[in-house]
Amino acid sequence: MFDKKSKSFSDALGKTNRIVEGTIIKGDIISEADFRLDGSLEGNFESTGKLVIGPTGKVIGDVICNSADIEGSFHGKIEVIEILNVKSKASIHGEVSVGKLAVEPGADFSATCVMKDQAAISMITDGKETSKK
């Protein structure tokens, strides 16, 4: 009578990846799901979801994502399609390209920053960047 569609295991968990404190990854990460990093990443990160770098998180490399909250340390180039939230304990060094930017007082934001025009926001498609007009 009622058809129940079974959800995949990742759907049940909300599709959020998590790298815990004390974990070090050397290499690139590509993910469609949201991602929380409390460990260290030495490499590049790409996602169509949200990236959260927790207070103990550290990234050295290039990042492309839809949105991001940074409370830890970031060194490199980051492109955020929608909004980048920089928390008060965050440390960001490098190049930043965003749709919108929110920086809390106390954050170490030592980066060049470009805010993209909303009419020409970049969309991530199959690992390639295309412009939407």
C-alpha cells in the first residue's frame, strides 16, 4: 500500500564527512558532501557542499567550495561560491575569492580578497568552473 524508499547510509547521516583532531591527510580531497575538518590537510580540497574548518583544523593548500566556516588555520588560495564566515579565532593567509564575506573581530585575516559580483557567480560543475550570467 505504502512504498517506503530506503535511504542510503550516507543520507541517514546527513552526508557530512568528518576528519577528527589528530588526523593528518597529505593529498587532495574531492567530495560532494559537506565536510568538517578538525585535523590537518596538506593538499587541495574541492566540494559542492560546505567546508567547516574547526578550531583545531589546519589546511595548507587550495580550496574550492560552495560555502565555508573557518575557525582554525588556513594557508593558501580559497574560492567560496556563496559565503565565507571567518570566526574570531581563525587565521587565514593567502588569497580569498568569495561571493560574501563575514569576518568576526579578532580574526587573523592576512589575505588578498576578491568579492565576486552576484550576477557572475561561479558554479562548480564536474570539477570545472563555469560562469553563470
